[in-house]
Amino acid sequence: MKKQRTFSHGLILGAFCLGFGIVLAYSDHITVDDIKAAALQDRLNSLGQVIPASIHDNNLVDDAMVMNNQGDQEITVYRATKDGKVTGLAYEIFGVGYAGKIKLMLGIDTEGKVLGVRVLAHKETPGLGDKMEVKKTDWILKFDGLSLGNPPVEKWKVKKDGGQFDYWAGATITPRGIVNAIRNGLELFAANKEKMMDMNAPKAEPNKGGH
């Protein structure tokens, strides 16, 4: 009788554990899907700020491609197309600020002109080094329409270094890092224009989201 009760308790405990495991696995599946959906939406929002909706009729994520950057690092290039022709590109670039790495999204047209730049992540000091955020100032918007030839490459520096770009009192390192990042991003396009605009190049995996 005692053995029978022990066996019954074991079955109940086993069933409980099995049920709990199924619920946990299902919840984890839902959570992962939610995280992926949120990440995709965040990416689309970022792309929408640097690639005008008027210049494309495609899904930027669907037409993304992956290429190797310097040092064999992979970079995801989001391509805007209209009527089957590439009209713009966007990809992540990185600069170094006072508090560390700054991640940005750069959008450019097919001639290498800046369509837009937005900060995606940084650790700069609030109220001092965060003036590159569009919600704080319009500083980042002043890059729109510029290119490697406008201004000349040697002028792609902050004014303190002999360039043409403003910096903020008490925070030279951060704007310097951003200007360098944008210049490097434009140089990347100039060196890889044909590859970036090749619509026959293998597309990125659906969940590929940058570096």
C-alpha cells in the first residue's frame, strides 16, 4: 500500500514537472518571438529616420545584404530601392566618445551624400556629451546633404582640429568621434559602392541585424 502511494505521488510529481516544463518552453518561445519582433521594429524605426520613405518602395530589411568590412568584420547594408533600382543605403557605423563606443546609423544616397545620421546607442554623460541625440539638439542634422567632397576630406574634422564641424564646450572628444565615424562610413561606401549596390549579392538572413 505504501509502495502504491509512493508510486502515485511520483506520477503526480512527474506530470507536474512535465506540465511546468511545457509551459516554460512555450513561454520562452513567445518571449523570444516578442524580442525578435521588438528588435525588428526598432531597426525599422532607425532606418526610417535615415532613409526617406519617398525614395523607396521596398522593405529595407528584406533587401539587406552582408559584406565584410576591414578586418573581416561583417556589416549589414540595408538597401532602399524604387522601381527595382537602388536609391539609397544605410548601415551602422561606430565612433569612440569620451565614455566609450557610440553606435550610429548612417543613410546615404547613391552619390554618397548623407541622407541622415542617428545615434543608436552611447554611454556619454547626460547634459554634456549627449547633444548628438536629435531630441536634444539639431547638431546631428547638420550632416544631411554632405559628402566626402563637401566638405573636402581634410575638413571632416571638428573646428578645434582644423575642420568645419562645431563641437560642444567641454565635450570635444564625443563630436570628434562622431565626425570621424561618419567620414569613415562615407569612405566605406566610396570603396565598396559597386558591391553595396549589387542587387544580385546574397541577401542577409532575416534575423541579421548589423554587426
